[in-house]
Amino acid sequence: MAKTIDASAVLAITFGGHDTSAALMIGDKLVAACAQERYTLDKHSRRFPIDAINDCLSIGGVNITDLDQIAFCDDTKYLVRERYLRPALEDNERLNFMSNDIEKIRETLLIEDRIRDETGFMGEIRQYRHHLCHLASAYYPSGFNEALLVSYDGMGEWETGLFGIGKDGEINVQEKQVCFPHSLGLVYSAITFYLGWRHHCDEGIIMGLAPYGDPKANIPKSSRTYIGLMEEIIVETGDFDYEVDQRWFAYYRERNKWVSDEFIDLMGPKRGSNATIDPHHTNLAAALQMRLETVVLNQLKSARKRFDIPRLAMAGGVALNCSMNGKIESSGLFDEIFVQPGSGDDGTAIGGCYLARKTFNSSIKPVRMNDYYKGYRPKENEIDEIANSSDLAYTRPNDFYALIADRLASGKIIAWYQGGAEFGPRALGNRSILAKPYPESMKDFINERVKFREYFRPFAGAILSEHLSDYCNISQLSPHMLIACKIYEKSQKEIAAVVHVDGTCRIQTVSESDNFRFRKIIEAFYQLTGVPVILNTSFNVKGQPIVNTPQQAIDTFRKTNLDCLALGDLFFEK
């Protein structure tokens, strides 16, 4: 079948681990990016992303035959060689690890056949290194002509982190990679697992728990402090290097065990998922977070001194740690930082698109991308049809924004569903739950009665960008909710529901060019209350992905203690 479009089109696929996804670029523009979890409702999905692929093509208005290239966001031959063959040759015990994964190895090496079978695509397929995709996802959408590029995560093919420099549209890897088993991301995942939550899923919970602990406290029945232990675990060995002492962990040799017997002997048994959270757990979380921030900041200080580049672009799952990002921003090391909103493995599909596009347009340059509403968008009349087929009453208000602001000011909790879905784990105003940012008890109510999650989990504050300096001292905008900043003490009570126990807030700045309808709500709320901030959290419940479709929105509205639902132009109220 002949192509139906004139421009080149490339599709990138992330598959083989958690957070599978797809993204589509037509010409130099990223037009779609979708995570598979939103369609199959298995959070951090590992399924082949056929639903995400099909929706990308639908959003872009193209057929599979219109694609000039499919990018796969891993180098499979390199992966098998470095993850399996080389370790097995060096360590006989790793042979068992390899033999248990024979089927997975076969599937990995045959990935291009799988892609063709699933999609029917018969054109060129290219494979790109995992961390190079992360760097590309940070560099090209940053808009920085020159930037220090950094990626930290659990593990790519074999690398767990990468430094590079982006300049004039080119990416040059500058430092040797940090490789498995030395991984900031895997240490964070291992401690997450020990503390009773899910690895590769709940690391953000540990970040929220950390401010409740004291990293300098002594471990019970030990002369060690918690931070002292973390300094033993993660040892800085050079300006751009660190090592993880493997005697504390088991993930290198035993799948799904994570921490070693020696760790358990010192720290006590793993916390059960429903067990009480005590100071031992909060202190360990605090020490883990402190050590992560220290190691990353020290590496960035060395890089800033060596390369003298004033801008930083970050990706990789560790870059979703907004507390760490806040420390980087407030350090003054860089004039500006950019964090890819899809910094997890799903975001490698964005980087894969740029790398694939560069094979057709070698002169492609970074252009700031603020629109991350690249996911599922309801079809024409879909919302009306879903609403009419439900048994719920609704209205179509004339003064929509004033009505929403009035309900928020009166203490109502409102689900807000509009336009295209956000890509990445943060709800930026199209798939959100909204509330007024005060009193402090509002946070407890939403955690317990709406989101059904832990009491200590913080919420983000969405603020009119021109009022940012009234509430915190941050030197740049934060449109993607990825920087935690310290709220002035005089302002903390005014927005107490979005201020964490340490006085910080994961802030989302909303400018006139960011999200018109979402901004209109905040403007109306400001006119009514004098407060230019609203509480914004993702439209989902604990353990579920963010809602994707109008039907999912109505289903979630029914089964939670939400008061209202704004679905497109329709308004539902219980």
C-alpha cells in the first residue's frame, strides 16, 4: 500500500520490561505518545504495546504503511551479550541466572519478528540503546541548544546511568557508563521492596515517606546510623562513578529477593505491605533519599565544573524524584534544568522517535516541547454517547469555569477530564482530581476517602505562573510538576493541603500558553478566593493507572467519593 502522507513518519516502541509504550513523530513534530497501561489497566504494564501503537497511529491519522522506520528502544544483541553472555563467562553462578531466562533471551533476539507479526510493518526497524533514548528524550524537547545530559534509572540493557553533552542537535556520550549491578535506581527499588511496597512501581511513595524520618538516627541494636549504612551501600569512587556494595543486596543473583540475608540480619525482617509504619521505616527512607541526593549532586557538581555548561536536561526513572530535582534546582549549579515528563522507561519511546527522525533529517535541533497531552483523545461525540448511555444526570453549564471554581471553594472534590491524555505519570490538567488547597485536612480526606492511599502521600499545587514568586523562591517555571520547592513559611497555611511535612510542594506552574481550560479554572478560583493555587492530583485510585477514556472516568467517578465530574463540557454532580 502506498504512503498517504508526504512527510516522513517514525514510530518508536518500548517493550521488554516495565512501562511499555509507543510514540509517533511526523516530520519534526512528536504527535502522539501513549503508555500501554492506560488501555489494559495493569499499572506499569509489561505487555506488548499494541493498543498504544494503534492509538498513536490513530491520533496521527496515519497507517502502518506510512511509517518510514520503527525504532525499538533497546539494542537487543548488546543486551544479551552484556546482561547474559559476558557475566556467565566470568561467573559460573550466573549460568543458572542465564539458563532460567532462555525463553526471554530468545524472545529478546526475535523482537523484530514480533514487531512485524504484531503490526504488519515490513519496512526498516532500527534498534537504539536504552540510555541513549533517555538522553534524546531529555535533550531534543528541552529546547537547549547546549546542555549537560544525564540519565539515571534501574537498568537499561546493562548500563544504569549515562552522562552526555547535547550541542547543536548532536548528542555525545562523555563518560563511561555506570553498569549493573551498580545502580541508584535498583538500590531505591530494593529498599522500596524491603519497606513493604512494590519495586519498579512505588518508589515515589518512599520519596514521600522520607521527610518523616531522621537519617542520622541509630539503627536499633547497632552502632551504625541509617545514613552511615547508606554511605556504606553507595560508595562514591570518582567524579562520575559510584559502586553499590553487593553484600547488602541479592538482586544480582536471585530474582525477586532484592535484599541480602546480611541486610535482614542488620535491619530486621521485611515490612509487610499492611504493617504499621514506624520510625525504623521512615528513618531508612530518609537516609535513602539523602544518599541519592548527595551522590547525584556531587556528580553534577563535577560535571558542571568540568564542562562548564549552564543547562541540564534529565531523564531516566530516577529523574521522576521531584525532591531530588528540587535540590538540584535550588543548588544554583545550573541556570535552568529540564526534566522529561516521561522520564520512566515509557519515555524512551520519545527519545527513540528523535533518534529515528535524525536518520532522515540530520539537522534536527532541540525545540522546547511543553505540550505533553499526546495520549488518548476522545472521538467526536464519544463523551456525549457515553454520558447518555449511563444512568447519571448531567448538565451543560454556560459559565463552566465559574461553576467549577464555586464548587472547589465550597470544598467539593472534582474530577476533571479533558482532551488528550498526558504522557508520563503526572496529571497536568487533563486527567486530574482537583480540590481547594486548604485546609490541611483536605489532604487527609482525599488520601483516605478518594484515592484510598497512605496518609503521608503529598499532593501537588497548580499555580498561576505569574504568582509563583509569592509562594516560593524558585528560579524557573515548573510546568510538568517535577520540581519540589520550599514554600515560604508565611504562605504555608494558605495552601496547607499541598504543603508536605518538610514545607515543600511539588509545584506545577500554569502559564497562558500551557493549558487554556485548566488555567481558566485556576483563574476563576483566584477571582473567587484570592488564592491562585489549586490542589491537583491524578485522576485514579491507588494501584490503577490514570484514567484514559470517558468510560473509565465515569466508572471511577461512580466508585469513589468524588463529588463532581467535569467530562468535556458536561458536568456531573452527586
